[in-house]
Amino acid sequence: MGNSICCFNQEDGVEEDVAFLQGRIRPVSVDEIQLVDSGADSTVARPLQAICLGVIGTGRSSFVNTLLNSSTECKVSGGQLRGTRGCRLVSNRASNDLGGDQFFLDYIDCEGLRSDQKVKSVELDDFFHTLVPSIRSFKGGTVSHILFTLDVAERQTAPTMNNLLVLADVFKAFRSNCYLVLTKWDTNGVQKDWNNTLLAWCKKNRRVKTVESLVGEPPRPETMLVEYLEYLDNKVDSAVDAEAGRKMKTLLAFFENRLIWAYNLGTAQHEDREDGELPVFQEQMYLFYRKEALSSLMQNATWKKTNTLPLLRPHADLTVLADEYIMKN
């Protein structure tokens, strides 16, 4: 099968088989980052405005915490049965950075869709009715990013992929603002299964006591992407896996090079970090991949009017739209 993925046709959602262009993914330096000015104060950067989507338990809230360099901004689901409930807009949150590195974020943390079965029309309708009021509340009626999270440590299923593709279809008019946030790729199981470059780096640096003693940098996102694509090509054990793999490649094609590799800390790791006890190699990973994520999001960030989304058009019937999206996918 090779590193071939399907092209997502924006007009009707159909797939076309094309070669995956790994060369389109280019590292971004901090020097290239330019935030759009707010217009009111030339010294204040315009806040990023993000909608955080995905299925249950994939790390949406944890990623918001990572972006803001906080352990408490979002309550992580942990033992909650359903994780985040409803959709809530939080405005003008400042990152815990110093000086010119600080930025501001308005975000909507959305309840996750189910991962065990395809979303039903009534469920999507309920989701729309909780999401739309929050989107309407964005300052200026604009949004800059739609963030979809995917837990790569979990075995991908056709329902999970289908539900993410439904959400991609909902926001395809803002396709260039959509980013896929990959999470939990640092687990021991994932490192042994396919993330071999990260495994090797961690083994070299696990017992390092100072930053100066670290050997090399953590693997770059594009390196891990190559390994992940090879893993997807080679680990097909059943017809169900084959369907999930096909949908996964369609999903990747929708996002093109807009992929974020999120290294989110767990509760215990946050506590260790606050106490100065987080292992040096994990601190380096956190700083490295957070910087990569911010660079990707801030480079050429664009703000689009939310009233051009089908969900927010005048007289939009959300129930009818939910039925249409389910039928198409």
C-alpha cells in the first residue's frame, strides 16, 4: 500500500487516492511567528480563538492546558464517566509564559463524541445545539483554529474515524483552519509498537540529570509521522482494521500538513513539574513539543467569520443539518 493516502474532496466528501506528500511538512522557527494585531493596541497580540473537538478521552482539555502552560486551566476527565460535558467558551486566557512569549487564547472545550459507535442524528443534533451558542459568543464573531484530537495509543476503530470525518465535514468550509492534534504517542506501548525514534531518544536520556547532558533533540514531528504511516500500512489484522485504516488516511488527507504532536503531562507529572522533580528528559519533551505546537498554530494564523459556517447561517435548521451530515458519512 505504501505511504499513500486518500484525498478529501471538499465539495462532496468523496475520496481520491493520491501520494502522501511528506515533503510539505516544514519545521517552523520561532522567528517566523507573527501574530495578527488586535487593532486596538499595537502592543497586544490578537488572541487565538479555538474550537476543541474530538471523541471522548482523547486529550482535548489536556492540550488546552499544554498550550496555556497550565495544570489547572481545564479540568481533565480522569475518572469522569463522560469527561467534558456540553460546550463552554472561555475567553482571554493568558498563557503562563514570561515577557513576549505570552499569548492569549479564547477557546471552546467541547464534549467528546462517542468512540464505540457511529454518532446518530439525534446525538449530532444535540451537539450542534450546545456548540452553536458558544461559537456565536466568540469576540468579533471570528475563529482562528478548529482543533481535532486523536489518541494514537488506542486501536483506531471505524466508528471513531467516522465520527471525526463527520466533524471534518461540518467544518470543511474552514478546512485551512483545521488541525489534527495527535496525543498519547509517547506511551510505552506506542514507543514499542512504532515510535522507535522516540524510544531510542528516551533510552539515551532517561537518567540524564541536567539539560546540558541531554543527547540530541527529541524526534521531530515529521520523523514520527513517517513511522506512524508505515505502522498504519503494515498493521491490518482484519476487515474492521482495514476500514478504520482507510478512514484514517482519508482523515489525514483532510488535514494535509496541519498536524500537531501534543505532549500532554498527566496530573502526577504536573505535580512533579511544579515541585521541580519532573525528569529532565520529560521536561525537555514538554518544552520542545509545546514550542512546536505553538509555532504550527501561530504561523499564518487566520481569523474567519463564523457566520459563514453552515451551522451559523441565518435560519439554519440544525436538526436537518445533523441528518444531512449523517447521511453523507
